[in-house]
Amino acid sequence: MLSYLHMQNFALIDDLSLELFPGMNVLTGETGAGKSILIGAINLIIGERASSEQVRTGSKQALIEAVFSVSPGYRQLQSIMEANGLDFQDELIISREITRNGRNICRVNGRIVTLGTLKELGSVLVDLHGQYSHQSLLKTEQHLFLLDEFGDEELLKEKRHLAKLFDRWEKIRQKLKSLGVSPQERARQLELLRYQRDEITGAALSSDEEKDLLQRQLLLNNMEKLLSMANKAYGEIYSSPKAARDSAYDKINSVKEEMSSLLKIDDKLAPFIAVLGEVSSNLSELSHELYDYMDNLTYFPEEMKEIENRLELYRHLKRKYGTTVEEILRFAEKCQEEIAYLENSEEEALKLEEKSKKLWQNIERCANLLTEKRHVTAQALAKLVKNDLEELGMENASFDVNFIKKETPSRRGNEEIEFLFSANPGEPLKPLVRIISAGEMARVMLSLKSILAEQDYVPTLIFDEIDSGIGGKTILKVAEKMAYLSKKHQVICVTHSPQLASVADHQYYIFKDVSEGRTITDVKYLEGEKRIMEIARMLNGGTASEITKKHAAELLKKRLNVK
């Protein structure tokens, strides 16, 4: 509910704060005192467009702030807030800044939001009836929901059953979609998958082979260098082409022979001779291995071409299926899995199509039954509204529920509905949105709100001069219905009717004053004698008399019986 409203530099308001309460709150005062200004401020809080003309003369900007106390179980509000990235809390603070240059800023709990978001939140926080266009019942998408909620448990049970059937049917259609849109499409997918699988498996890829090929390619590309190096090493170590006994092997053997000839002179040369013999043996063995290495350094142009072709195949498959051999092989495995799935999918698709067909038949039967129950409910609702309108002084008014049949059922049923209304005999029934008279609109809304009070989720209802053009017994009936509504909702009402004002739980007096040479609109909370005086003024149409004060006191006492 709306618990607090603050306005600053708005129209004729300088700085005004208003605390509101549960139950019924009425705003009264002389014509032109500024009651509509307060309603206009609330209208901006719930997302209506602002004008720079609303900024008080001499001020650069206007500020409107509102605090809403929120029920923790209000799921519709919670989903809207979460969808817009706002934290759902038990208190909602909405502010609107309007500047002279036309720029305005909307905030929710301190966070800047778009006007669209504010309007979306406002639609589930406040229902405003009067000269503004914020009425939720004018939104035809709400009519079906309200009609169903007015229906009995059997209707709601059928509605839930239809939704469940539709969920099951949509899941089956989704499975069918995943199998392919048609047998032809399935065949095309199979052909592609088999080609990809065969291309990979036919290549017989191996990470080890790829490494070996790259190594062999490197060797062949450097064959001349390797041969030159090996030949040079062989000559230097074992067989020098320069001169006899010029290789390392020959020089070692020459030193060994010379040292051996001196062994008889000094036997301490024996270890050196042994080492030289070992070195000579190693050099001889190394030279033979180098010779074999050179002998194996063969080069055939055909081999190089084969290696290039094989490596190009690796590169080609990497460009198509993965950056590594492992990724390519995993892609082939996935292809095989999908092939197996699609090969069995035709049989699966036939089974799913049969299930889908049977479910759709059940959906049609359920939707038809729901339509029948809705027609019965619509007749009962129309009768109640017509009776209510007669009590509200609209004896010739008509109300009906129009069923708009859809081509195929949806999870909501076979139809959309729209509430229709006619104020006078001979006039055709028209959609509620096309009702011109604000007085007619307010009374139709009051009737619907009172009948649908249990189903209507909007916590705060605002009626702007609903008493316009009515009086006598009718205004008493309006007061009774407003009091009834205030048990289920917070009701805020702008009125000139003492009967309406007297049944309220809380009354505020709106008045104009002059401060420092400027006119301002202000408000006072009335209770006790002050409230009696205001209702007496309303009864007399001006100043209060002893008779009207006594009448006002009696009206306030009767309030307890009405409430």
C-alpha cells in the first residue's frame, strides 16, 4: 500500500508530506484547493508522463517521493522487480524528479530506472480511476484472468489441467524439433555426418605419426648439411683426405706407439698407454657409426612429396575439425554418436508424433470444456455487475463479456475475452476502454472492483471524484461499496460527498493558503471535532451550522455500522 507521499515544488505545492494508512482514506476540500494535484503526483509516481509546466513557478525542479509497503508474497511485483534487476524488499521507495528543461529522473530504491520500468511497477501497485488512464481493468489482457478467478474451483481446475497438457505437448514438439524438421532434413544431416566421420577415420590420423613426419621432413630439408657435417667428422676422426696419419685416430695411435716404445724405460707410462688404447678404440667405433649414419642418409624426391601430401592432409583436417589430432578424433566420435541417434530418430519421431496428436486432442477437449465453464461464469458476472450498476444509479446500463475465439487453442484456452458496457438503452455495448464519461467509468470500475475484490491483486485503489453527478440513495450505496473494498485494499478517494467522507477510516483536508505573497496548497489530517466541522461544511456547501454539525456527527457514528 501507499504509506507516504512527499512533494516539493510541484504545481502549487511548496513542500508537503502526507502519511497514508490502510483502509479508506478520503481527500476533501473546496473546489480548486488542489486535491487533483495530489492525484497528479501519484499519477507521476506510477509512470505517467511528466510536463515541465508541473514544476512550481520560480523553481528549477520538482520532486515527488512515495513509499509503498509491500507484502512479501506479492509474486507479480517480485517478478517485475527481478526482471529489471531490482531487489525485492518489504518497502519500495519511488522518486521522480522533473526539471524545467523537460528532463526527469525516475528512481526505485535509489536506483535510476526507465519510465517504462516505473510504469510496469505502477501497474501492480496502484489502480487509479477517474480522469486518468491507469485503470488495470481497461487492459483487456487482465479480463480473462479476472473472469477465471471469479469462477468456481472446477473452472480453475480445468484451467490448470489445460496448462499442464500444453506443457507436455510443447515438450514433445521440442523433442521432435531436435530430431530434425523433416525426414528429408534428417537424411541431409546423416549424409553430412557420415562424410565427416569417414573423412576423419579414412585418414587414419595419429599424433605419433604426425611427429615422425615433421621430424623426417626437417631431416630431408637439411640433408645436405647433415651429409657435409658427417663426412667432415668422419675424415677428421678416422680418415683424413689431406695426408696419411693426419686424422685424430692416426695421431692417437702414433702417440700410443711412441709411448709404448718407451715403456721399458719407465713402466709408469702403462696407464697412459691404456687410456690412449681406449680412446683409439672409441674413435674407431665412432668412425664406423658415422660411416653407417652417412650410408643411411638417403634422399628420394618421391618421399619428400609423400610427406608433404600427408602433412597437408593433417593441416586440412585441422582447419575443418580441430586444432589438434585429439580434437579431430573427438569430432569423429561425436559424429558417430549423432549418426546413431539420427538413424534411430525416424522411429522415435513417429512415436512422438502419435503422442503429440493424442495430447492435442485432449487439449482441444479440455479447452472446449473450459470455454463452457467460462460462459457460465461470464453470465453470472454480467448479472452481478448489472445489479450493482442499478444500485449505483445506472438503471439502464448493460454489461457483458465478449468472447473472441482464436484459430487454435493456447495454454489460456480457445478465446480471449473483453468486458463490454453500455450506459443507455439503445446504445450498443462497447469495450470498457471506449467509455467516455469519467463518472460512468468510475462507477463501472467500483462495481467490478467490489465483485472481484478477492481476485484483484492491486493493493491500492484510487478514485478521483467518483461521486460526480450522483446523490441520494446511490451515493450511500457507493459509500457502502467503497467501505467494503477498503477491507481488502487500501482505498484513496477524492470526494465532495459527505456520505463518502464519513465512512472513511482517515480524512485529509486539502486547502489553499498564502505565504509570503504566494499561493500554496497544503493538507491537514482531520480527526475529532475538526473532522465533524469539515463534513458539516460539505453538507452545507459552505460554512458549518449547528444542524449540519449534528448531522455530521451522526454520519460519523453510522460509519461504524457501514464498516
